[in-house]
Amino acid sequence: MTEVVSYKLYNIEGKLMDEFNLSEFGENLILKTSSLPPGIYNLIGMNVKGNIHNEKIFICDVTNRNWG
């Protein structure tokens, strides 16, 4: 059964950066982070039953790295 989950993404200061709803089919979630500055974020998901899941996300700027 497909479950709809509401997500909210907050920066470290508690500012809401994004919110979206997804139909959850599994455990993987892909976020487009190119518009977000590097930092620590808190992703909170809540399903229709009110169950809450909380994850910390670390976004790094890798555009100026010397890989070789």
C-alpha cells in the first residue's frame, strides 16, 4: 500500500527551507540540494497516522574540490 508522507526541511537555525509531499514506495528519498547552501539540515517526515521520522542531512560544497 502506498503511503503519502509530508516532509519539511529546516536549516540549522530552524528556518523552513522546503516542504513537499511524496508517495512513499520504499526507504529511499532523493533530494535536489543544488539550490541549498552547504550546512546541516533537519528533514522531518510525517505520515497520515502522525508518525514522525527525523533525519540530519549534511550538504557539502564539492564544486571547488581538487579530486586528482
